[in-house]
Amino acid sequence: MALACEAAAGGSGPVFPDLGAEDSGPTLIESLCMSCLQNGMTRLLLTKIPFFKEIIVSSFACENCGWVNNEIQSAGMIQEEGVRYTLLVSSKEDLNREVVKADCATTKIPELDFEIPPFTQKGALSTLEGLIDRAVAGLEQDQPTRKATDPDVASKIEEFIKKLMKLKDVEMPFTLVIDDPSGNSFVENPYAPQKDEALMITHYKRDALQDSMLGLQACTEEETPQNTVDDLRNEVLQFGTNCPQCNAPAETNMKLVQIPHFKEVIIMATNCEACGHRTNEVKSGGATEPLGTKITLRITDPSDMSRDLLKSETCSIFIPELEFELGMGILGGKFTTLEGLLTDVKELIVVKNPFFAGDSTVPERSEKIKEFGQKLDEIISGKREAHIILKDSAGNSYLQNLYAPDPDPEMKIEKYERTFEDNEELGLNDMKTEDYKEQKVDK
């Protein structure tokens, strides 16, 4: 790996160039074959795929025994939140969904009580059918030895392999769960930009055990800054980080800001001097509200695009006229305008989506994405009326009222009781706050 990075860094281009037709090609490294212990050849490609950041693709082939091994590793940053994909597989078409599985992800099929623990397989860019075939190949690997030493165990594994292979016929629906605490796994939505009813995506905060598994160290109480809130209101804090685009060292500015007619928020902005990339993120500076908030705006005029908008990490976006839904956690927290938000949605779905570009694209799907982008442009330019709905179960999102302090005739704000599932996504069901002050005093 060090040899590959050194070879890539020796040229004039970046270590992780964009994936394209003008790639310089993989780096060839002579490697030891773990099957026959002769020398084979590893092809190593360091590249950058939009939406998935930097990756390392490696392919090993041995000419002596014919053994091959392909794997993919994420070379980008660990995401702030983990992600869990739950897919209900009900047809053979679902087996063709493209899947990015990180090596730290756990794969489960509850109907068979089957689980692949983290770090027991290398990362892979494959399909759902490919994941099943890979699991079968892993179980079959030591079957000849088991049949000789423990025939009963070998027989039970053989029966289980048949059950796994039968899943590919999809005679009965089954569930696939990919739980990745690093947030770098992905399951394709073939209906994008529309919602996939069979696929549920859940973003969650990692616990201390998962942070430890990924090599992250949680801040201790002694490391927590002792600045008061009053100090933070009058100060712009700076801390070092890495650019999400080129991974070069960069500085992030953080400021506590009061939004009129709303609440305090924390705005973080990063400007990379190496590549010029800029990014900003907004987090709520207060507690989770007792009720969720649903904001519905009827877009009737181009001036609506200039409304200030705060989208928290827990906010979902709906555009009913386009049958579009963007779940919580995607796009992160943003303080922008309505035009800026719709532009970011278009860039995410139409421009930066790698599954709708290139030779492997299905023409019908690519045309549908192109049509979606055109409709978004019409909404932004005021040529098409539409509704945009911001649904935030934590109640920390905001859309500017142009008629304030009077009611806005085109905007409706509703407060609602959260469901058990909403509280579960926010991590509130596991919080025990009864007698908290008394317990703290006792300690």
C-alpha cells in the first residue's frame, strides 16, 4: 500500500484522481499468493468516486494456481454518523441492486438468522446477488476439511448453503440489513429520485464501543473546553480538520448565531486553500423540541427562492409534485436559501450520483433523472408551482416568513407528536432523565 501511494504521489496529479476515461491506470505490485505461496500480481487503483469520496480498488491474480481476489477499501473520512440499510427483497430485480459494503459493516439476513460480523470480509463493490455468492463461497471454502474431520457440522453447513442459494430464486421475500458504523456503505435505490418503499435508511449516532472499533477516541471530560455560552456568542472558534474534497489539512470556523424569530444555531464553515473547496454545516445550538415541526410552503413566485432556510440534520424534505423524498441525515445541516437547498438537491441527485452516469447506466433510469433535474430547474426559475415540505422530528428546522410578524399566507407550520420510531431515530427512547438532578447531586 505504501508503495502504491508513493508511486501515485510521485506524479504531478493528485493521489486520488477522479474516476474517468483518462485514468493513468492501476499500479502493478508483485505480491505473494496466499493459496500456492508463489508470486502473483496485484493491480491497485487509487481513485475518487463522486458521492463515495476516495476509494482503493485492488485486484490480485495468480497465474500459477488461478486464484483471484478483488476488494475495495474506503480511503475517505469516517462519516459523523453510522448508517443502517434495511431492504425487503421481493423480486429478482432486487438482486441486481448495486451495493457498497465497507469492511466494518455487519450484514444480516434475519429470516435465516444469518450474520456476517464486521471485519470478517473485505470491503466490496458488488450487487446483492454478489454478496450472497460471496457468503456461499466463504462457507464452502473449508467444506472438504470439515467433511473429513466433522461430517455432522459439514452436513449442517451444506444445508445452510442450500438455503442461501435458494434466496436467489426469491420464492419468498427476505430482509437484508447492512449496518455500517463508519457510514461509508451504500445500497442502490433504483427508483431515485423517488422514494424506495422497500428500502429504509437509518442514520444513527455511534456508541463508545463502535467508536473504539473504528479507532476513534471519544473526548473525555477533561478534554472538553470550559468556555461559557456567553464567550461562544462573541468568538469565532477555529480547529484543524481535513478537506472533505482533497483530504488536505484545512481550518474550520465555528460560530454561535441567533436566528431572529427562531433560536440559536452553530454554524461551521470550512475553506480549503489547497483545492478551493468550501463547505458549511449547521447544527442546532439548543435542545430537542418537545414536538416535531412540519413546514409546508407553496412556491408561487421566484421571490420565494430568496427565503432564508435552516435545515437541521434531522430534517426530511418532500416535494409531492415530483414524488420526491430526501430522508434525514442526507445533505447534513444547512443554513442557506430555498434556492440553495434545491440546487444542492439537484447536485446530489443529478450531478454527483455515480450510478446514473457511465457505460453501466440504464437509459430509462438516466432519462428519468434528467427529467427530474429539468423539473427542479423549472421550480427554481418560477416556471412551475410546487410545494416543499420540511419535516423535522426534532423541531430544529426553520423557513423564513416574509410577512413576519404577520402570518405567511403561503406557509403552514404544524407541530406534531413524535412516534416511537421518530424518538428511536433521535435516540430519545434510551435516555433516562427522571430524577436526573437528584442523581447528579447524590454523586
